[in-house]
Amino acid sequence: MMTLTEKWNMEGLQQGLQQGLIKAKQEDIVKLIKVRFGNVPENVEKFISNINDLEELDKLFTKAILANSLEELLKWYNNYQNNNYLQEVLW
């Protein structure tokens, strides 16, 4: 049986690992955008760093591969976010 302290340590480790995965995915997206479209505006980097959901980051990463421009990528993500928000409100 795990002690309370061991459980807290395990939870902290899991949270740290999750945060590391999120940070790495955010950095991968920024690097991909730099390679594909050139310099990444500071507001776009901040925008990406504020996304803390791995599933959303994975979708953004895939779209960054497929997008023809940075503007197309950001437009897609804004529409995606708005659609998700509407689904949450309606359901």
C-alpha cells in the first residue's frame, strides 16, 4: 500500500511529466512554424504557449504541417476554438 507522501510524490511526478510533454509540443510547433513560414511573431508564440491541452496542441501541430501560410493556420485554429466553444455551450 502506498503512503500518502508516496502518492503525492507520484502525482507530482505525473504532473511534471505532463507539463514537460506540453512544453515540448509547444516548442515543436513554434519550430515547425519557423521552418515553414519564417519568423514567428511574439504574439503567436505567446498564443501557442497558452495552449495547455495536448490534444489541441497535436491538432495544431498537424495543421501547421498542412497549412499554406501562418495566416491560414491561425484562422483555422480560431475557427476550431470557436466551434468547440459553441459545442460546449450548446450541449
